[in-house]
Amino acid sequence: MSTPVHDDPLAKERAHLAASRSALRAMREDVESLDITDVTANWVNAAVLESQIEERIKALADLSETPLFFGRLDYLHSPGAEQAEGAEGERFYVGRRHVHDADGDPMVIDWRAPVSQPFYQASKKNPLDIALRRRFGYTGGDLTAYEDEHLSDPDEAATTSKLLQQEIERPRVGPMRDIVATIQPEQDEIVRAGLSGSVCVQGGPGTGKTAVGLHRVAYLLYAHRERLARTGTLVIGPNRSFLHYIEQVLPALGELTVRQATVDDLVAHVEVRGTDEATAAVIKGDARMARVLRRALYAHVVMPTEGVVVVRGSRRWRVSAYELEEIVRELLARDIRYGAAREALPQRIAHAVLVQMERAGEAPDDRVQNAVARNAAVKAVVKTVWPQVDPAKLVLRLLTEADFLAEHAEGLLGEEEQKAVLWVKPARSVKSARWSPADAVLIDEATDLIERTHSLGHVVLDEAQDLSPMQYRAVGRRCSTGSVTVLGDLAQGTTPWATRSWKEALAHLGKEGAVIEELTAGFRVPTDVIAYASRLLPHIAPGLTPVASIRENPGFFEVRETADGTADVVAACRELLEREGSVGLIAADARVPEVAAALGAAGIGFIGPGEETTRATRLTLVPASLAKGLEYDYVVLDEPRAVVDGEPDERTGLRRLYVCLTRAVSGLIVTHGSGLPPQLA
């Protein structure tokens, strides 16, 4: 005899899920049926409104494989008048977005709403007026299980959530997914930090710092939507593969307007076709270069040696060289942008002329001042005294003219440093120059010295530890009037200019007052794997707290000495492909062609990082240089010593190895035929 629905808790929850999906579908249909024919004044307004409606329709999409809600809160009392979400004993289903029925009553509450916060923060010690917290288990989009915690019951002992563990350890194929069902209290505090303050999150592998940053964007858009709609939001990642991997997280949470970019995208004023030696790149990325550029730019300003005569009708008005010099020095003292000062100069000269006119009994107005400012004689003075400067040409001159560089780098860069950044073969023009990524950042700095860079409301900067001081400055310009969430791990810095301390990095960003938070609980990397990788910490980041895995499953971990090189690597991949989930094969960049050929000869299909895995093709071949930020259920790491040797110095190589060792969610096989680095002993 079957149990009636009203007596079966799981059946009741499934019924609520079905009703919620129907309600969401009705909400979407309501938006689709909107007729804007008679509510727009012109075609521009109509186009804007149509775009907004399309975005709303997309945000209301019901993703069949994604649970609509993942938790339930039963309050003991009303959540409070300020939250206005219900009466005493109210029950709330917590999900990815708000869903209401035909009467406007909530069926699912957005995870970002204040009334949902106890789902993440409540505990036996501090129940936050919650009688029961229920977590739901899903298979695909089907609700299959639930788990209860009676937080206000003193007789019930606190236990570890099995469903939470299962969700954390669930095999993953495809792009990164959201973590709204598994956000931990320390993560939730960072996610819900206010918009006005900047936050820096130091987090080891698997601590969820990237997910925290993305969910923080989603939260801020919920809490400050109108303001951020005006000022904009931006997520900055280390490379295109990484951005492709994370690009579905925010849309799954209903947020479709957040721009994603790399630092190289932000500073793409010129085509980058060249590279720098490590020494040159480090110097070009040093903050001292900002002072060199400022000196070189303002060296174009020259003090006038002659006055200017403005002819209007039968009258001649003279501004002496002394007065012109006073105007120029006053503009220099104001420390405004070079371009803004240049635009102000003719108006200041015109104002001096108008003062003379008024003394002579005339009554000039703004139109007269503007006409004087456009006078040919005034324009000639401005062209001579405060000439236009092209930022790319300025940088090109610094990198190709030794005397010009020496003049403006005196006391800032030594002779050897100047030689290191000078081009061996000077380019004929900006277009023919083989600009490097570091050169593009210099041009961005020069561009900002001339004209202010537009500032956004909030910027998330991920894998920040790899940025140079000049790159930090480039990012800081994009949030000079907004806030920033900095995410990174000092132990994973794999560039010669990698960040030494977050305090120093925040100073370059212009966010010295940012709060520094540290995440040390590991949710992704298995215990045995993170313990093995942590052997490198004393050599790459002394003083950092090792990540402590909270995974109950220790994971699958083996170190194998190979006798047959790539054949054993291929065999390890075959073995892991028999398990459920994604597999990443990480190899030193120089070994990727050989490993790829071996996989092809063995008939094993694979994709590159950034390409989306499928059920049929679950193996990704990853060059070590692109592994950062990515994760796979199982990883084969080929020849750790080759990974270390592929970098310009041992410390950077060991950091690269640390990154590669910590990409696995469920299991890791390390294969080597040439011995392991001694630091792993």
C-alpha cells in the first residue's frame, strides 16, 4: 500500500518543487506576453525596453538540470518587520532565484535575501531563530532526498551533513558550477560584505575563493542593483580558458550583465605580437615605471617665452609671457590629467583676456570667452606650450631612445635596468612595433595620465597573485571610485613578478584600506592530495597556513614511477576514464606535443583547456601554464620535475607544480620517470 502524499515528506517536497516550476514558468510567460506598443515614446525607448524584457526572460529560464531550491528554513518566529517576508512560524524554501505564485506569495526565496542568510549562518550554538534547516539532495533536476537539522532542539547533537559532503564531492563534467547550496559561514560573510568596502581573500587550493568572488558579485547585484546597473561590474580572470570555465556560474544565478575579461583585454590599446625576457618584463611591470612615464609625459610642457596677442575687431589684447607662465604653473600644480589641463589652458588664457576687456569697460560673456579660446593665436600658444601626446608614441620613444629613457629614468632605474628594457631593434612606428603584454600595460598607464580611465562600481580580480605592480595599477584604475574583491593564493604565484604580500598589492591597486580575509578550509582537494602538495609550502610560501581539507573521503592518490614514459601516462588516463567524472592530464608545456601524440596513437580523444567536456570526451590535456584555476574530478600529472624545469627559476617552478598538484577533486595520479623534485620527498 502506497503512502499518501500528505504523509510522505519527500512526496510533499516534490509537489512543492513541481508547483514552483509551474509558477516560474507562469512568471516567464507573463513577461513574454507584455505588450509595449503603447508605453514607449519613441523607438529608442522601445529598443531599451525590449532589451530589458529579453534579459528578464533569460533570467527566468528554468534550467532542468539545476535544482530550483536546495534548502528549507522553518522559523520559530517572524523573521522581522524589516524583512517583511511572513508571519510567525513561516517556512521558506531557499533557491537560486525568487519565485512567487499568482497571488504574489513567495514559493522560493532568493538565496541572497536577508531571510535566507540563516541557511548558511545558523548553527546549534547560534540557531538564529531557526527551528529546522532542511537540505535537499538531487539527481539532475529530480529531488531524491532530504536531511533535517533541528537547530533549536538542545537534545539533538550537531552532525556533519551527508548531503553537503555529497554535493561538494559530486563528479563534475563541463564548466564550473555555482556553490549556493554549499556556501560555508566564513564564505558567506565575505559574499555578503558591503559594496563600499574592498575585500582581499587569501585562499589555498580548493577553498572556494573563486566561487566566493562570483557569488559576491551576484549578491551585490541583488543588494545594489540600481547603483551597479549605472556603474557596471567586471570579473577579471588570468586567461580565456579560465573565463570560459567560470562563465556559466553567474547566468545560472540569473545574472547576465557582468562583463568578464583578462588584464590583457583591458589594456588592448595596441596589438600584442611580441614577448619580453623575464628580466625586462619584471622591470616594465615595476611601479617605478609609472613615475618614469609621468616625467616623460610632462617633459612635453614648456614654459612660454613670448606673450600672445588676441585681435578682436579693432582691439588688440595682449597676455604677457609672465602671465602665461603663471597660468601654466598653476595648471601643473593642480595635478590634473595632462589632457584635461591642455583643454583648460585656452580657457584660462581667454579668461585673462576677458579680465582686460572688463577693465576697459566692455561686458563680454561666455560666448566671447569661447571665441577667444578658439582664436588662432591662442591655439598656437597651446600647441607649443602644452602639445598633444600620443600614449603609444610616448612609450615607443622611451623603449627605443636611450637618451630619452635615461633623462626620465634618472634616479629611478639603474643603467643595467635601462638597457634591459630598451629594444634591440627600434620599430619605425606604433603599428609596426612588436609590443609585448608589459608594453601594453605601460601604454595603458600613459593613456590614464592623459585622460582618466572610466571607473566601475565593483571589480572582482581572480588569480591576483600573478599580477605585476603595473598590472595592479591598471586594474585599480577601473575601480578607482568603486570597490574590488581580490582573490588569490600567494603560494600559487607563477610569474617572476608574482605578488610578495597582499598589503603591497592592495597599495598598488589604490585600496590600502581593504580587509584581508583568509580561507583555510579545503572543500575541493582531497585530504591525501592537499597533504602531499603542502610539502612544497615551506619552499614557496613560508608562513602561509596549509589548507585543511574537510572532505570525509580522503580521495584516490598514487605516485607512480614509470618505466615506459608516455605509455604509462596513457594507461593512467584509461584507468581514470573508467570512473565517473572529468579527467585532466597536466603536463609541462614542452611535453604536451609528445603526450598528445601518444593519446592520439592510443585512440583516446581529448580536448584543450577552455573547451567544454562532454559525456563522450571527458579528458582534457592541459599545459601546466594554463592549469591555474581549473579543476577536474581526476588528474594525471606527468613528470613533476619537467614542470619545475619549465620555469625560469626553481621557486616559480615549484609554485607551478603546487598549482598542478591541486587541480583534482577526487583523485590524483602522479607519474614520473626522471625522479621527483627533492622538495616532495
